[in-house]
Amino acid sequence: MNKRLSHGCHMFSPSSRRASTWRAGSSAGRLFASSCLALAAGTVFWFATTTTLAQRPPAPKLLPDRTIAYIRVHDTREFLAKHERTQIGRLLKDEKVRPFLEDLFASAKTLFEERELQEKVGASLEQLLALPQGELCVALVDPAVYGEGEQPVWIGVMEVGKNTTVAESILAKVVEQIESEDASKSEEAFGETMLTVLKQGDKTVVVSFLKEGTLVMTSDLEAAKDIVLTWDGVSESRKLADNRKFVNIMRRSRGTK
């Protein structure tokens, strides 16, 4: 299944019996859902800015060919700029509507401050909404690609550009929160990339790294290593961009670029 949600935003979900093994109530499900909600929130509130895209393979060339489902915005800045020219975008810029939106944002900011969410999240509301600076993608991958697990592996890729300090602050808070749930933290150097690994017992919960202005998070250590190898140009494994079904579906909407 393929859906072109709007300018530069795509969803892809090939038929797979393994897709039915993912449960919305699982940790992977909650994190994947949270990523989608963050994408929706950014689409509504974030209307800025100007940094150049990192020179790296795009998500379809980083993800394995046996990707079960993914949602991707090629460039969040371009996506939102084009939305400003749509009917909804023009409505949001209307002088009669703008005061309402400004009040709404002010209320959200006040709530953010009153509940001390900045301290918990590691960034202000403005910083959080301005974090995406290019490509944004969340995906589910067939677990058989990396081992014999029953749950699909989730992968998130967010280009943050020059906002690496904010991304590091948010990531530190995420690590702190997961550690408070009896998880252990370790760091592993993989080539020139430092991977932060969080485990509960023998189970990997989150693996993350920042590389060339891009934040990557996943539920599988081997997935993180495979992305790094592909990024560095030394992986020969097939990628989503090599999947003929994916290429045929997305070619018309330029999803592999």
C-alpha cells in the first residue's frame, strides 16, 4: 500500500504477514506512534527555517528492502512551505484566524512551562518544534532481517541540521527516562560513530546516534550498525530503494530521491 499524503510526504506498506505481529501496546508500538504524533505536531506548528541538507543517503537507501511500513517527509521545510500555499495554509495565515492560533500557541507554551516539560524533555517548545530541518522518517522493518525476533524493528531518522545541541539535550532526557525504568546504558564505538545502547536485561530497548546533523534511533543494535555501514558506503545489503515494488510505486511521487 502506498499513500502520498501531500507534497513530499509518503507512506509505504507492502503486504506482509509479519506486519500483523506488531502490537500497538508494545514498547515499539508506543514509540512508533509517538514519532508519528510528533510528525503531525510539527506539521501543524512548525513553519521555519533555513539550513542545508546533510550529504548522506536518503532514508530509502538506508532502510533494508524488507521494510514493512514507513512514513517519510523528504524535506520538512519544503513540505511546510508548500502547505502554506494550500487552502489550509492560506486559512492559517488569514488575519482573522491568526490571533486564534497565536493564543493557542501561547496557551500551549504556558502549559509546557507550568508542567516543567522543558526540564523533562530537554528543550523549549519552540526548540522542539523547530528541531526537524530536513528529512524525517519512521519505519518498521521485518525482524527476520536482523535476527529471529517476533516484533518488527522500528527505525527513526530525523535530520536536525545545526540543531545538534538541542537534539543531544532531548536524547539525554530520553536516555535518563529509560534508565529510570531499570535499563542499563552503554556506549559502543562502531567505526567513527558512537552508538548509545539502552537495554533492559538482555533486551535492547533503544539504540541511538547522531551523525552529520542527523539523529537516528532504532530498537535493534544490528539495525543501527547496518545503517552506519550503509551511510559509510561499505554495506552491500539490499535496501528499500532496491525493492522493485517500492520503486515502481514511489517513482511517480519521487519517493526514492
